[in-house]
Amino acid sequence: MSMTTLPLVFINLGGEMLYILDQRLRAQKTAEDNTQKGIWSEDDRKRVMNDIIATMFNKAFMEELLKPQDVYSHRALRTVLTRLAHASIMRLNQASMDRLYELMVMAFKYQLLLCPRPRDLLLISYNHIDAIREFVRNTPSVLNQVDETHRKIIEVYTPLSDGELQLLRQTLLIFLQDMHVRVSFFLKDKVQNPNGRFVLSTTGPVPHGTEVPGLIRVFSRSGREIKRLEFPTEGNYTSSIRVGSFELFGDRVIRFGTNMYSATPPEETHTSKNYSQKTNSEPNPLAKEELNLLARLMGRMEILNQNNDSEIGFRVSLFSTEQEEKDIVASGRSGDPSFEVINIQATQDTQVNKELARIAGEFTKEVEEPEPPDGPSNKGEDLLTMMDELV
Amino acid sequence: MTFHAKVELSLWLQRTRDDLKMYHKEKSIQIKSSASALYNNLSVLRIAPRNLTYFSVVHANMVNMVSASWDGLNYSHRQLQSKEPNVTTSSSLIMQAAWCVLPYREILVLTSQKGIQMYESDGSIMVYWHALDTPETPTAQAVFARGIAAVRDKYICVGISSGSVLVFDVPSKGSNITLSEVLEEHKESITDMASECSGSLECIADLVSADDSGNLSVWKSGEDFQLLNKIPGFDMSCSSVKLWKGTVVAGYGTGQIRLYEAITGIIHAEINAHARWIYSLDIAPFSGLLLSAAEDSLVRVWHLTVTPETNSVEIVHMYNECVTDTQICGAKFCDGDGYAFAVTGYDLSEIIRYTQA
């Protein structure tokens, strides 16, 4: 089987890991007592991303990966990826790392399986690299490493034939065989069935280089086409779309490998729109009650959270509440929640926070601008701060 | 009613009457582990005297063998491991497993990253092991064996990732199998090989070998194999190939099937058959039914008519079966008439079967 799978494995799995870490760190505020120590500022987050990316795209590390070798075992791969994640000041607990690995791997399996042609695996990898480049665009030294690695990857993989790339894909599919972890994200989007298997569509554009099925052409002995027949295909295919760019920069066209965590989930968008509409007209008299209810609910969650948290400060539990674990990975494993999960819509949308702060401000008769979440000054602000910290 | 009219009627009926479909799904056979995404990942051996059919499906470093009685009551399983010369357990991945039918015996051949294993047909005894030349430190060029065919009375041919084809001389019994010849023609990895399966002795071409760039080589067997013809591939990988009544049927990564006259390389027909990479082709030699299966979840049945006197070849589409949410990796007829066929898919732990109504 293929001996050159590892660089692509790390770029794609590492890329997925970075997407998830980025999204979780943006949402994460781990302070229990409102001190600065536990809060992940934007600078902290950027620093974590930079450190991990710098390690991942380190020249020596990449050179090691580029040596011809069999793909690692799952255990070895997890160990290396954990080390990568810990290349920064961040520390992940075991449960978080387990969930993270499952999520990364299932995302990669989805991309591999649905990728239209084996060569598109390179475009998927380049999508990941493009996004990684964005994460470090303000750090020239790391950005340079990413560019160098990208050049090297292009150099190594472009000459491979379609057959060799298919062999590479087959090797990776064997590596990912029998993994059917259900991911809420995929289940919601209907790209994964409840049994954990991915949906394979029989409609859409054919891959580049493939013709739309349905035609038989018959030739004479001299090579002239003498007959055309059509046959029913049981699928609804259209012509292929344009090819993506395999260069250092360019439109990759296919969307596999782009950051699917960066988009706000539809139902939350829907919720926040409602709030804006209400506040545009006049202050909602029920808003204060809503805030109080939220505070009580979250107060309970906060108490429960204390059981989960390890040391404060630099430790991160990526999926810190059972609710969030369920939000991200619905694997149906036997990790029984030891407490009930309250299904509240803890907002992650700063727009909503601002609006709520404004409402709260009106009730306390303070005329001031909505403050950023970690500057508490009144009851409403306290509640909002707590909401932010627990999300 | 003319044949053509029968086909038209059949197609119309398929669409309107479920009970008049050409094939019906039968009870699946469960296998011990799921099928890997490999070309031609299903082999079938029909043992008429014992009312049994054997199936083999590759899973990573193992082959799942099932023996199924025709009354559907008895199933027995066996798993074979890939072999490595000096370790007890092996992680060497198997590329393909296939039965080779020779006049006096049937041999089960396994090809892996390390070498070629040959067993008695029930997998009970290994009769031969051939180690591949693997370099000390791995190179970027993968090393493996892939592509298996029994040729005429006594040869088993196996392809190699370098493009070479190994020809083994197999006695009518015993383990005195020897490497008779190495055919160096292909420059890319061998993907599949097929021998003339019509049973006709008039066909000059005995063997066709296919490679990763789609190039096909047509051979005549003998003490020294003779290259009869080369059919270029234009860099479209040919993943599965069959040879029947002097006609090469080739399935490509682009989803196309092409029919060529083996000796001359003249193209008879080109079919835009599938929307994804074709993984398996099979022909039922008595009826001329052709089976094609691809990553697009579809299995299609065609009917081939070859008239050697007029050098004409006709192909008609007969039937479609969609195996939902499955990338098919193996599809084979279970008998020489094409009365039944079986299918395997990546990550599926069953062999799905269909029989004619």
C-alpha cells in the first residue's frame, strides 16, 4: 500500500483539529471567579494556534513525515496529535482529547469518502493549508513555514498518477475502516445516517474527467462512431464543474476541507434574529425575567461544572458541559451523564449579548453603552458575564 | 419476439412492476469483518458437486472466506492472514484474493505487500509462498502484488506494483509450483488481469493485463508467453478487466467501460457507465452477461453479444441496482449463466446477493 500517506494525514487531521480548537477557544471562558487568569483572550487563542501550527509545519517534523513509511496506528497518531495540541500553553484533558480525535477522524473520513476523484484529496489538503495560513497571517515566521511546506507538498504529490492517488486514498480508507462515530454536526446536516454511515448521493456534478453516465457509443472497425444508444442510469448527474487550483494559491472549488465550524448554526442565527427584532421596537418587559431564569439555570450548571473542572488556569475542557459534548459528538457511547442536561440556548452570539445588555441596562436605569462581557457593573451585566463564561 | 424487443419490454417492466424486476435481493451473507476499499474485492468459487459456493472478501491484512450451501442453511467461515517471512502475526495488507480454476485443481491466491500466498481451494493448506523483493528501507514507490489470473491448463499469473507479471507453473497436484517466467512489459503498477473465459480453444489471446495508466497488454500463453498486442490507456487507470470471446472489456477510473478486439486493439464500444471509479467487472461466460460496479453505489448488468465471424460486438443495458450509501468494491456472478450475483462494499460486513426472478 501507499508509503506517502502521512503528510496528508497530518495536514488534514491537524487542520480539522485546528478548526475545532479555534472554535472551542473562541467559545471558552473558563474562569470560575471572574479573575483574568482563566479567561482566554483573543491573544491567548492566537498564540495557541500559532504555537501548534509552528510545530506542525516545522521543517524537521515535515521531513520526518515525508519519509516513505506505512501509516501510523491509531494509537501512535493520537499520541502525536496530542503532543501537537500541547505544543502550546493549552492542556487538554483525556475526555476532550478523545472527543477531539473522534471528531477529527470522522471529518477526515467524510472528506475522503466523498471526495469526487482521488486527486481531489490534494485540493482538500490545500483547503486545510489555506485556512491554516489565515490563522497565522500575522506571524511572518510561521506563515513562511506554512508556505514552504505547501510548496514541498505540491512538489511531492503533483507528479503522482490518478492510480497512485487512489492507492493512497485506499490506504487511508483501510486505516479509517469500521469507524462509525455519529457526529451531531453531520447528523443534523443529513450527511450522516443514524447508523453512523455517510450518505452517498447519486446526484450532482460528475468528477472532472468523468462523463455523465447514460451513453453507449459503438464504433466501426475504422474508428468511426456508427451508433449511439442511451440507457437509464438511476441517478441524476450533471456535467462536471470547473477544476480547482493545485497551485500555492487559488480557488480550490471543492468545499471539503474548509472550516465547517466557523459558520453559525442556523437555529442560533434564527434565535438571535428574533431578539434583534424585539429590541428594535421597544424594550421587552419579559427580558428581565428571562435573564433571571437564565441566571438560575446557569447557576445550577455552574455548580455542576465544578465537578468537571480540573485545575483552573491553563487547563481546558473543550467540551466542558455534557450539553456541549452532545452538541458536538453524539456517539451514543456509554459515558452516562451523571446529571441532567438542561437544554438551554446559551447564546454564543455577541450580537445577542449586546442586545441583552442593552435591555438589562434599561431596567437598571443606567444610561451607558453595553460593556464587553468581562466588565461587570450591574445585575444584567453579571448575568451576561456568567453566560459568557459558561458557554 | 425479437431479442431487442424482449430487452425493451424487460426494461419497461422493471420500471413499473417491482415483482418483474430482472433480479431480486436475497438474504445477505454476514462476514466476520468489513470489506476494504480495494479493486475486485470479491471472489466466488462454485463447487457444483458439493452444492457449495465459496466467497472471499479482503479486510486489511485478512481474507474472510465463507462457504455457503445452496439450500441456504449452512455457512462456515474461515479467516486467512497475510504472511510475513519471519514474524508470527502480520500487518502486511492484502491487495486481492481470488480463486484460480485449473483443469485438475482450484487454487486460492492471496497477494499482499510482502508476497504471494497460494492455498488449496478451501484455504486449509498453504501450498506455496513467493516473497516479493522488498527494499531494506521503504521507498516512495509502493511494493505489492495485485492482479490474479489462471491461464489455460497450468499457469497462474500474478501482477506486481513494478509492472512485472509473474508466471507460475502449477502441477496438477502437490506443492511443486515454480516461477516459470517474468513478463516485463508494463511500466506502471498492475491493477488487474484476466484470462479468456469463454472456454473456446479458438481464441488466440489467453491473457490480458491492465495497469495504473490504463495500458492493456494482450498475451498468448506457453513455455514463453508471447505479447500479441498493446492497447494504450491515455493515463486513465484501468481497475478491472475481462476477456471473453476475444473481446477485452475494461473498466476505468473515469467510470467508462470500453470494449476492444484483443488481437487488434480496435475499439468496439465505449460506455459512459458510471459516475465514479469502477471497482469491479465480471462476465458470465455462458450467457454473455456483464456486471459492472463502482464507487457511485451502482451495479449495472449488460448483455454482450460477440460474433467472431462478423467481428461484431453488441452491448445492451439490462439492469441497475443501487446499493444505497455504499461504495461498491466487489461484484461477481455466482454462476456461469449469471443467474445470481454477489456484491461487497467498503465498510460493509456482508455479502449482498441478488438472483433472477
